[in-house]
Amino acid sequence: MSQPGDQESCDVLIVGAGISGLAVAAGLVEAGRTPLVLEARNEVGGRLLTAQVPGGHADLGATWFWPGENRVIQLVSDLGVGVHEQWNDGDALLRTDGRNQRARFPQPLAFRLIGGMSTLTRGLAIRLPEGSIRTSSPVSRVDHVEDSIVAFTPAGQIRADAVVIALPPSLAVSSGLVSPESLSPHVAEAATNVAVWMGTTTKAVAVYNKPFWREQGLSGLAISPGTTFGEVHDMSGPDGAPAMLFGFGHADNPLRPADSESFVAHLVDLFGAAAHDPLKVVTKNWQTDVWTTPDGWVTNDRYDLFGSPHLQEASWNGKLFWSSTETSPVAPGHVEGALAASERTVKQLTQS
């Protein structure tokens, strides 16, 4: 690093300390490079967000991984994180026209992490050299100046040999972090319009004394087309403790808010009076998270741009790299996709 009063410099600047950004940093350190990760939030993790609840943890972002997602499986093994299977035993509920029907839906085997998905980002962060990550450090703009990158932060400018945008591309472009005019037309079009994974979702979790739905022979899965929380799952910990139900909320008008009160009311409609008094309800509206979803960006269904080849290539003459789950043709929208993007980015940086 430079002396006080000078413009600070680093090898590779990584914007965003989510799973992909941290995995890029870990890969670069292993290759002998010296990355600096800047994170706008006051903690690492991004969309791997885990909240403490009575008796355990609740994931408010990524929740599962699946067999065959070998990058996640390897990382879980490397970090020594405990794993348990998603509870799928019992009947599901199908709610239509205000009535519930028990049904059986094929549910693929899925896995969850003891301690929540943020154990992955915390584990990666701990392994990085001291000083490699700065939280509460938003980057307002990055420019390509001569043969290097200049990043603008509240603490001053940072010059780097390359920059990795480990954020949703449409957030980076809409916020002014990366000017679309500085990109080729195809890259600008993809970066501007690609959907944000979780970008229009509210996730709600209700914690109970016990998993009463299991006693009713129910799996906790409930499908309710046309409702705010159209999909509900069991999110209980190992052996059912803590007992939790979670829902994906997609409010399409203010008369049907995706909030704690409406979630509990929906659970009562599904599971009866036993759902009425949870110990705690936690929610996360990703649509209003300024570090995830572009300001004023209500809906964007360009999921066809996930894994766009234009977002897999380096921009700015090999100085700017896109690395988020949206840029991966492998498992986009999954943690596996974020790790695949980071793997590609590390290869591009170390082979250049």
C-alpha cells in the first residue's frame, strides 16, 4: 500500500464481499496476488444473509444447495461446516380458491448448513490475510484511466491493476458504479437488463416452539397460486429445532404487502390456529436493499440474460471482470453459480 497522503493502490480491487467476491479473493491469494475487497455493508455475506433467531439461525437469502453442486460441496468440506437434509417428509398443501388440499409433490433432495449459509462467507473471510476486506466501504464509481483502474470511495481514491464487480451487473450499472457508456453495446445491454437474483423477493421466516405441521403429517411445503406468499417451506434446523416455516413473498400491490403480519395470517390459513403465535418473525425485503437491487427497479424478468457470454468476458481491455451468480451459465441464481463465476474470474486474472 502507498504512504499516507498518496493515492492508495492495490493489485486487484474486488467490489462486493458476497460469496463470489470472497471466493475470487481467496483464489487470488492462493495464486500469489494481493486483492482488496471493499464491501458497502457493515458485514460480509451479501445475499448469503443469516439472522439469529430463538434456538438457532434463519437464512434470509440463499437457503439450499443440491447434489451435484460440487463447488459448494467442496467449499463446505474445506470449511468443515455441518450439513443436514431439507425436511421433505409428509404431504404438501395446495391452496386454491381459499381451500386447502393435501397433495404429494416430488421434492428433490436438498441440503442446508448448520449455522446458516453465511457460515460460508464468514469462513472464507477469516481465511483471507488481515486487511484484505474493508466493510462499510462503498465504491461510488470505477473508471478506466490509462492502463489502470481508479475507484472512488468516501475515504479517497484507490488505483488498481484490475477490478472485479462481484455485484449484480444491473446494480453496478444503474448505480453509476460502472458507466454503461464505457462498455461495448452488447455488454452494456446485458449488464443493464439482466435480472437480479432475489431482487423482487421478500423472504419471511416464522419461528415456533415445535414443528407442529410435522405432527399433522405435513412436510411444510405449501403452494398457493395468486397469493403474496405463494411458496412456503419448512426451514427447521436439525431434528426440527428451531422449528421454522419460511415463505417467498412477491407483493404486487400495496394492498397485499409482503410483511410479517401478512405472512403469519397466511400461515394460519394454511396450517390453522397453531401458526398464530410464532416466537419470532423475521423478514428481508431484497427489493428495497440498496446494495442488492437497483433503486426504483421494480421488476425485471430478463432471466434469459443469466450467464450471458457478454458478462463472462472481461471489459475495458481486460481490466474489468464481472463475477456474480447472474453471470454464470452454470447454476445461475444458486451459490454454485456464484462460485462458478468466481472460478472463471480467477482463471481470467491469473492467466492474463
